[in-house]
Amino acid sequence: MTETMRAVAYRKSLPISDAASLEDVELPVPSPVPRDLLVRVEAVSVNPVDVKVRAGDDPGGSPKVLGYDAAGVVAAVGRGVTLFDVGDEVYYAGSIARPGTNAQFHVVDERIVGRKPGTLSFAQAAALPLTTITAWETLFDRFRLASDSRGTLLVLGAAGGVGSMVVQLARTLTDLTVVGTASRPESSEWALGLGAHHVVNHHDLVANVRAVAPDGVDYVFSPKTGGQIEAFAELLRPGGHITAIDEPEGLELLPLKSKSIGFHWELMFTRALYETDDMIAQHDLLERVAGLVDAGTIRTTLTTELGPIEAATLRRAHEMVESGRMVGKVVIAGF
């Protein structure tokens, strides 16, 4: 194995239209520490977190590698690794506290890695990890749903990366009625194709949701929470729950009190950041979802595949994510 590798990094926060916003760099190949896998990266995906970190975390001139989704092949293992062997095909989202996946080689703790679904290409698999983990933890850790859970779930942004997986997992693994929001014909069609029972326009949210769920909803998944709390309070039944994945400034939750509505945050990096005792739960859920994919129950959310993995291509992918009009996921494959 070579001592250096190709990677894509940024050195300061710049608009994505600037050619220096993401640069091709040469970096040392990382070494796995205990419980780590060294993965040869075959495909990566771009998520809103990439855009957020690039815009808000200035590395002061040092190259910082982004990327929080990958599919690849295990090239080496660190001491104490028990879940994988060299040559295994894997998929995972990594940790925001470590260098990202936009590189030829990447190190990741085995406890947050799953075996790649055998029926998917590396590109198709790379679309899934971050959004799958976020959706799974929303449904089963925050809402504490089970296979026999009933009620109505409102999924904002149902055609987005996470929303697409919330819809699929809720429809496949619970008895919930799933209501998604979308504002364009192509995004509505996508969400319905993934299993949403109803799709409504998010403009005039209360009226449009009431039209298909006149008695209200029990759960709300929200990727865009600012300015929505009063609408959520109106739509949710007493004792309902919200899980949010954004961080709007000045969020006022008092309108939720009279109905005793629960508000939850979801950050899929929490387990890796704090190395929680149940960190391996992410390995377990990725393995479970790989099985569902191979059984034909869950499908990849890849809608756009670009290549190769280099700065110019990643700048294009960042522009697509920044547009806010993505349906499904954009993936970049091959060095």
C-alpha cells in the first residue's frame, strides 16, 4: 500500500462557486487504532452536514476532509477488531469528530460499520448510511416505536435523504400511517413510491395535513423546524412527539406544553462522538437494513451518480445539496 493518498479537502470557508472551496490534496494514509478498520473507499455521498461544516468550521488553512457516507472494502484492521476481515465490503457514515470519507482510504470504528448490501453497487450503498441511521434512531430510539405501533407519522421533506428513509422504514417496520410533505410533482411521486400513504404540500401545512388526517397526527419528523412549532402543536394529538434534526435559532417550544408534546433531538453522530456503551447499535441497524435491502424490502435512495471522487465533482454535488431541491441522494464514485 502507498504511504500517501488522494483526497478532497477545504482550507477555509468559501462559497462553493469558488474553485478553492474544495481542493484536491495528497495526504498520508491513516493508520487504524484499536477497533478501527482501514477502508479503501469506492463511493461517497454528500449530505447537508457536509455543507454545514464547510460553511461554519474554518480549519484555518489546514486541509480538512469532509464526507460522512462511504462504501468500500476493508484494506486493514486494527488491534481488537472482531466484526470484519480484510476484503469485506462495508458501508457506514463515520464520525464528525474524525477526518471524513472523501479520500482513497479512511479509518472508522468497526462498531458503526455494516456489511454492504450484496445486491447494491458501492454507489447505491453509499447513499444509505447517514440517512438510514438518522431515520432508524428517530423511529426506534426517539419515538420508541415497535412493529405493532399504530398512529400517524408526519414526515416533513419526505423526498429528501433522511425523509426517504423515514418513510421506507416506518412503512416497512411499523403499522403507522405515513403522511409525507413535498411541494413538486417529482418529489411527491418519489415519496409515494417509497411507501407514503399520503403526500401533501408543506405550504399551508395545517390545512393540507388535516385534509388527509382530520384527527391530527401522533409523530412528526422535522428537518426544518424553525417557524413550525405552532403548526406542529396544532396538528399533534395530546402526548404526541416531534423529532428534529436541525438547529433553528431561538426555538420556542412553549406552544407544545398544553398537549404535553415531547420534543426530541436526533444527531446520528452522538454515539460515535461520546463512544456510548451502545455504540454497536449502529453496526446492528446497518446490518439489519442491509438484510432488508437484499430482501427487496428497502431500496437505495441514490438518484444522481457522479464521478470521479475529486474536487470538481464534489463541488458540483455540494451545489446540488445547497439548492435544497434534491430528491433522494447524490453519490460520487471512483478515484
